[in-house]
Amino acid sequence: GRFASSLTHITTPSSLARTAICVPVINSYMRSKSFENAYATRNTGDNMFYLPKRSCTKEPSKKEIEASLEPGSGTMQCKTWTENQLNDVTVSHRPPKNIIDYLALYTIKTMRFNFDIISGYAIFPQTESTWLNRIIFLETVAGVPGSIAGTLRHLASLRRMKRDHGWIRTLLDEAENERMHLLTALELKNPGKMFRLAVMLSQGIFYNFFFVAYMVSPRFCHRLVGYLEEEAVTTYTKCLEEFKKGNLPVWEKTAAPVIAKNYWKLKDNATMLDVIRVIRADEANHRDVNHTLAGLDVDDVNPFSLKK
């Protein structure tokens, strides 16, 4: 039907006449210098392909490669925290009020106990190296919930053919933010094979647990993440206290990684102290967001999507 009629149209006399006019024009352009400057040829034996030179002959410069790897090219820009906001971050705890809250809280307490041992936090002296182990391991877990929750809500929106009311973007932003915490820490340390194996095992267990749990009870999962972020704020607050005590002398003189300066828009003279402060502010924000989402129904409007 439609395909046959399109073939008939192609072979009509009028279309042949138009082709006869266009072919010389095209051939003329292909022989011109402007075409030669813009395109390169690739001969595969039977066919000749014309491709933009930029995509097949010119290698990207080192500057272009570095720019493509920096936040802002492939990642989102983070919220810029003011000095007052950074100072206002405090350790807080939302008391559990029902069985779902208690389940979420004690799940996190159990995870925290095992995590302290695996990361060496409860065993070894708290130096810059042990803090990096803890931060890296923490962020490989913390980046999982937002991605799962955002994906499941995205699929639900497609399946139900209904709007999501702003949850998806907030959840995916959270996952991206946690991943940037990890990438920042990795600028300072490259974990060994055993550490990476532990991360793989932990992620495999936690991913599947959270995936099933979110399909059963999103409320439980958001409360769990809220309590997880409470522990994260506590962790980074203790790290800042170690700065004040002078127990992290290397980090006091360590400049903030470039990836951190670009992502959080830090000053050129920013140090690791500034990095820890903004990460703690991020975690406090995730804590408050997830505790709020845990109190909403799945079809309620996400209040954080209404903020500019």
C-alpha cells in the first residue's frame, strides 16, 4: 500500500526530471573546495562514504577531553551553599513513630555496625586514609537509593500513563549528587582489589534489597534513606571535628580536587575542609528530603520540585 505508492512516486517522470536537475548540482558541490574542507572520504571497497572531517580525522585536543570529563559537561551543577547554610547544618534525628519507622531505623543501625567494620572505621586509627575508605564505601551505597527510586517511579509513570508530580527529578538529582561525592573522594585515593570486591558484594546485596523493598513500600525506603543520611551527617560532622582537633594535618593543606571546585563552585583556594563541609550540607539536604517524602503518599506532589 503506502510503501508501494511511495515507490511509484519515486519513479514518476516528474521525480526523474527533478533528479536529473539535482544530480549535477550535487556533483558540482561535492567537487568544490568547501566540500573537501568539510568532509573526508572513507572507501570500503564497494561504497564511498562522506563523513564530517571533525568526526573521523581530527583527534580531540587534551583540553577538549578534560572539559568533557568535568562536571557541567556530562553531569549537573550542584546547589551552591552559602556560608550561613553551611554553618547551620546540625546533627538531628527523627524519632520513629510506627513499625515502618522502627524497621527502617534498625535496618540502618545494622548496616552501620557492619559498615564500620568493613571500612575499618571501628578498627584502625582515624587518619586521612581511613576517612577516605569510609567516605568511598559510604558513597557507593548512598548513590543507590535515588537511582532505583527514580527509575521505578519513571517506569510507573510510563506504565500508568500519569504524571509523577516532580519526584523523579529530585531522586535522580540525589543519586547524581552522591556519585559526585564518590568521584571527589576517588581523586585522592584509588581503592585496592579487596576493597572493590567488598563494594561489589555490598552493592549487589543492597541494590536488590532496596529494589524489592521500594516496590513493596516506598514509605519504608524513604524513611530508611532519611536515617541513612542522618548517619552520613553524623559521620561528616565527626570528620570536621577531627579537623578542629588538628588530627587531619594532611587534609588541612590539601587543595580541593578540581572536580569538586567545578561541581560546588568552590573558590580557587578551597581545601578539603571546604569539600567536607559542602558534602555534609548535601547529606543534610537528602536527610530532610527523604524524611519529608516518607510522609507523603506516592501520588502527592513533591514539594521540593516547586522550589526554584
